[in-house]
Amino acid sequence: MAKFDASDLQRLADDIPRSSQAVAAPLQNKNLTQLAETLDNRTSGSALSPVVISGAVRMLEFVLIGCTGTLIHFLYQPGVHPLDYFYAIAMIDLLALVIFQAMHLNDIPALRAPVRSGLKLLACWTLVFLASQALVFLWKAEGIYSRVWLVSFFGIGFGLLMIERGIIAIIVRHLTRGGRLDRRTAIVGGGPSCDLLLQALTRQVDSDLQICGVFDDRADDRSPDLVAGFPKLGNVDDLVEFARHTRIDLIIFTVPITAETRLLQMLRKLWVLPIDIRLSAHTNKLRFRPRSYSYIGNVPVLDVFDKPIADWDVVLKTAFDRIVGALALLVLSPVLLAVALAVKLDSRGPVFFRQKRHGFNNEPIDVWKFRSMYTDKLEYTSPTQATRNDPRVTRVGRFIRRASLDELPQLFNVVFFGNLSLIGPRPHPVNARTPDNTFEAVVDGYFARHRVKPGITGWAQVNGWRGETDTPEKLQNRVEHDLYYIENWSIFFDIYILAITPFALINTENAF
């Protein structure tokens, strides 16, 4: 596996200054950013969810088992009790699904080592057939099913499962070597409790954790520069910037739960990140009921924040965006062509306008729009928002901005580039500001709206908070609606927002 351990991380971090200076302001130099980018380059592609992979294997095996039983029946006994055999195959399929899941045969460690888990798979497959025969006996249906079919189904089915798992193992090992199944983890805190936690985590077998370093808000003797062999890379502010430059999936606090003020101060800075945050209970003297804990391997933790829209929700939302977005492009193509022609005939310059905006986790992305301003008055880097009767806006631009037709090319971002969603917080320009200050300085926790991909339309827009954000109150209301959307997301919420968006566009009071 392409894992890096404490010595690898230490070697990569050798150029980062130590002592109090490293904790006070390490990002004043570029070393920590370079370390983040180096770690990121070790991953050959975006992260994949182990939950999704395990679920995909379950679905694949459900189809494989069902097709195997059906094919054997039609080859050996065509037309004999087809409905009865259908019930038996469905029963075996469901039993296999339940028993394999209960025995953790679909977990990543089992998928990675098919030979080692082969005996367990054989035992579970045998149990499936024994349980199915017990049910057949209770239903008094013994004489219906052929013994040849049953033995063939058992033998061929197990063989195909082993072949399928061998292929899956090759794929999983390849993904593991590329770092795409790792949970990139940062530890917050220092001292003995952090040391004990790191030792417990690194001792785990088949762990998917990848420790990326230690961060602490303290710069004294209680927080050494090296903890269990892992370097301390900076403070909590540095962790926020570190997570902007490399993928971090999990943050574990080793700070005692009794240090409430200290915890809240750090959480106030970290909750804006799209990352799972856990509080280690490994050395906690304050004990809760067992059901209060979740576990990372055998280490108990308390859940503090969960990454919004994770695992299967990501798959569902991505599929919704790509399918509906492609259909929208197809249906609206005459409108797109008409607007493009109008923009071209109205004023000199390109039809499209691309601008840097904040995407997921503050990543700068190029957002496509129809050009609505005169070419010599376009501002790409530090834009001033359009105002009522803005002289920079063309005649056609004024119309398409009011009708939000200038936003239609963002369907390219959704369908082809995948850096926008149909529904989500609207992407604001990089360095966007009110007349008096930047957006992040006006609204506390502003960047929390970037925990999900931005969207073409969103909950704020359909509630009237679109257009110019020239006052702190307007920006505050927009951000509050964006955060409400993130915390309450569901695919039905997306469908609802999409359905009412055309009606919301009728109100053009704030669009100019």
C-alpha cells in the first residue's frame, strides 16, 4: 500500500521551522503549503468512499447470485415451476445479502484479501443454503426443487463469487495504492493524551487512517514538536489553511472534554471545513453510555461534526446533477443559441465570460456565464457587483441578467466539469466584498457555505436573496439560507428548489 508513516511525514516536514515560530505563524513561509501539496500529489485521483464501494459490491453480488440461479434453472429445467424457482432464488439472494453483511464480508479489508476471507465466504455461503433449505422444509416444499439445480447453484455460485472477489481485490488494491481509500487524518492537541491516541491508531491492523500531522494551539512545553514520531505542523489556523491545500477527511481532537472554552475556540475555526470532526474518548475519565460512542477501529470517539452530503448522498446528488443538467442543456439549447446570438450582435466581444469564483472547500473554479457587460469594462479578478442602471451592462445584458439567462452556461460547469451543482449556495467571486469589507469579514463563519459544491440556484435565491449584496444584512440573510440548505439537504429538497426556481425568477426586484 502507498501509505506514508511517521518517518515519511517527518522527512517531508524537515524544512518546516520548529519551536514557537512554527506554531505561531508557519504559513508565513511556504513550507507547510508545499507539504500539503506534496501529500496531495501522492493521491492518484479523488477520494472514494469505502461505504459506497462496499454497497456497490453488495449490489453486484445480489445481481450475480440472482442471475446464476436463474441461468442454471433455465439451462437445466426450462419451464419447470419457474415461479417457485424465482421465489427460491430471491430467498437465497436476500439471505446472502444479510449474512454477508452481518459477517463483514463486504468491508474493505475482506475485499482486499479474498483468499484470506475465502473460508469465511464459504461458511457463509453454506449457511445461506442451509437456512434456505430449512425454510423450504417449513413450507413443505421439499419436492419442488431439483437437487441437481441446488448443488449446481451452490458450487457454481461459490466459484463465481470467488472469481468476482478476486477481480474486486485487484481493483481495491489498486485504489489503496493510489491513496483513494485512505482517510486522511489530522490530530488536534498535544502531550501525553495525543501520544497515547497516535500509538493506539498506528497499532491497528488494516486501518485506513493516514495520519497527516499534529496541530495544537499551544506553543509551550506541554506541546512538543514531535508526538509519537509525528511532527507538529502548526496551530489550528494553520490546519484550516492546510486543509485548503490537501485533502483532509477527518480531524480528531485529543483535547479533554473538560477544556470547554479551548475546545469551542478551536471548533469555531474548524467547523467551516467539509470534514468529519471527532473528539477522542480514548483517555477520557468522563464516561458516557456505550451507545454514545462511535469507533475508529477500536478507539472510541464522540461525533462532533459530520461532513455534509457524504457517501451515497454524493452519488445521488452527482447523478441528479449530471442527468437533469444534461436534459436541461438539451431542452434549453434553442434558448442558449438565441441568447448567444443576441449577445454577439449587441456588442463586440466574446459570447461567454469566465470568472474565478469560490467552489467546494474554497477551491477557485472558472464559472461560465453569458457576457452581459461591455468587453472593456469587464472585471475578472476583483469585481464590483452590478448595481441598478449600471453603465457597464449592455442592453441585452440588462435583459438576460433580470431573467437570469446569463447563468445558463453554468450548465456546462455542472455537466462537463462537475465543479458546480444544480442546487447549492451561489458561488461568489473571489475577493467579493460589500462596500466596506470582504464577505468573510462581514459574516462570521462565511466560508461554511463552501462545505458543499456551489449551485446555479439555491435556497437563498428562491427566497428572494439574489442580486446585489451591498449591505451586511443582505449577505447575512443569504449565508443563513445557504447554511440552512446544507444542514437540511435531501434530494427531495433539491427537487423542490429546482421546481420553484422558475417562479422565483419572476421577481426581478433585486436582479440588475
